[in-house]
Amino acid sequence: MGSLSQPIIFENSDVLVQEIELNKGWTWISLNVNDSDFVNLNALTKSLKLETDDRILSHSPSRLETYYKDGSIPSNSTWSGTISGNGGLSVSKMYKVKFANEQSLEIRGNKVDISNWSFQMQQNWNWLPYPLLGNQSTNEALAYFDAIDGDVIKSQNLFAIYDPLNGWNGTLNYLEAGKGYMIKSSKNQSFTYPTYLGKPASSKTISPIENETQAKIANEFKEYSANMNAVVLLPEGFKELFVYDTNGVLKGKATNQVVNDKELSFITIYGDTPETLVFYIGDGRSKKETTKTFSFKNNNVLGTIAKPVVLEILSDNVSVFPNPFENNLTVKVDVIESQVVTIQLYNLTSQLLYSKKFEVKIGSNLLEISPKVATGTYLLQVKMTEGSVISKVVKK
């Protein structure tokens, strides 16, 4: 086709393609092109592998769409609910979607005209769509948001808090195309993204984020539709922060970062129902329980950059040796009263592999266990009346 003197000329159309990665579990998404199939969810998702109870949620007003899969008569399979009953999807909405299968959704259409796009923000929490084609720093994307000290923006796994002196600080360093966000505003306001962010990058515009990366949501947290956040100051010598429920299930993790010459942890905590949670801290070798317990509350934020949650360690009364171990592992436990101590071994995905109870007396106790596990790294939890301690152990 064509020649050196008469090459074939290709011209692009105005149709853009957006590919949205969908988790197995929940995903917060935004749409940045106008697809004509938004009004027909069955047509829009015909390429997806769908299952009964796959769902789509929107907010303000709250709407729900669910999928029914008819295994005997596939043509009867369909989406139904208040989203399709009210015109379908929109680039003016952020959606929380839940799918049984990990896959990607491809949509096509004209790009969103940012100069004519606006979002009516209410006081407190809002589901904020992000219709821009490229990633932009949080401070740049929210340049026209009238922020007040303590306002919060969060994604499914990251968040940032506004500080009048330093702007937005936290784990959410930039907004990503295709992702959905929640933002807490101190007042009602009409919000727009800067119009220059919708134009092709040039020397006169802010270049989109291209080479930076930020953390993706871990697989074990994709099952939760909701989260809460905390800004935490760890004791000296500790850089890792974890949250566990009373059954030892991990509900959040973070590492320290420097803000205003102070090391803080910005942690996202996952859940769907109220429950008691405990902060643990780590130094890269072991985890220690702290004295701080709290209840999960959807969209709650504990602490601020100026006044973070301050953690204190429970008394250090457990040691484990040898580590790494071959067959037998000795756990030294110091207690202030006779009691029953439970020793449990988990793999790194929180699956319980070994559990044994011991009756111990006041003072030092040497407890020996012989877990039959493969070579690898594990978490050893010692539960006592005083609390529990988690240590990382290695089987040779």
C-alpha cells in the first residue's frame, strides 16, 4: 500500500476507546468517553463474562443495578434495576461495581468536553467521577476545588488530606483515568476540573503523570465495597502499620512516609460492617500489637496530619527461636498470671495452617511447636490475656 512518493494517508476519527480493568470483587470506576450503549447495559457488557448478582452502584441518588444469568436460556439473562431505569450510565457519575470475574470492559465514544462538565458537590462525602483522559497530580486535578483544612479525597485503596500550607498529602498522589473517587467537602460547591487538563499536553499546559506509579489494591481487599482511613504516628523504630480484626484477618496495611519533617502512616482500612479492629506495628521482622483498638465505620477518618493517632506498644513478652527453623519452633512467653495461650500459624494470605493451646504459669514459659508446613515465610500469632503478638517466621 502506498509508495515513497505517494504514501497512504491515515486519519484518526473522533472515537476514543477506554479500557476499564475490573477486579474480581469491587472496583471504583469513572467513564471518560460517551458510549452510545450507556443506555443499554446488556449491549455495553456483551463481551463480559457475567454472573448472577454482579452489580453496579451509583450515588446521589443511590441506585442499584444487578445482573441475572439464566443458565438454561441465555437470552433471558439481563441487567435490571434503577440505573437502566433512569437512562443508564453517565460520565457525570462515579460507580462502584462488583463482578465475579476479573476482566476488562471496553467502551467507545467521543471524549468528555471538560469545558462543559461540572459536578454539584454536597457537604460531606461525594462520589466524584474523573472523566479526564490522563492521570493528573491530586493538587493539579483539584486546583479548582475550594478545599478547607481536613477535607479528604480517597480512591478504593489510597487517600489524601488537605493541608492549607502543603496542599494534598497522603498516599493518593495523583488521580488515574478510569478510577472513581470519593471526596469529603466542608461545604456545597460546584466543582470543575481545570479546562486546560482536557487539552493535549504542551509547553503551556501541565503534563500528565506518566512515569510515576502508586500502589494498587491488594487482592485480599477487593471483596470490600467500603473503607475508612487513618493518619497514624508510630513509635520510634517502627515503619509498618497493620490493622487486624479479632479473628486475625488483615484489614489494612501501610508504611511510613515523610510529611512536614514527620514520619506518618496513611492507612486505608477495609470492611463492610461495624467490628472491633486493632492496630499492629512492624519493624520488618516482627509485628507487635498496640494498645489502640477502634470500631470500623464506613468513611470515618481517624487523625489528621497535625494531630495523628498516636500508638503505644503492648509490653514485649514474646520471643521466637530459632528463626529460620527446620522442624521445631520454640516460643518464649512471659505472663503475669496463669492462663491459656493460643499459638497459631498463618500463611501470608491469612489462611490458618496450625493452631495449638497451652496452659502456662506465671513467669517465663517455653512452648515448643512442630507445624508441618512447606518451606516459606509465615506469620506466627501468640494470643494471651494481655493481648496478642504476631511474628514473621521462616521455615527452612
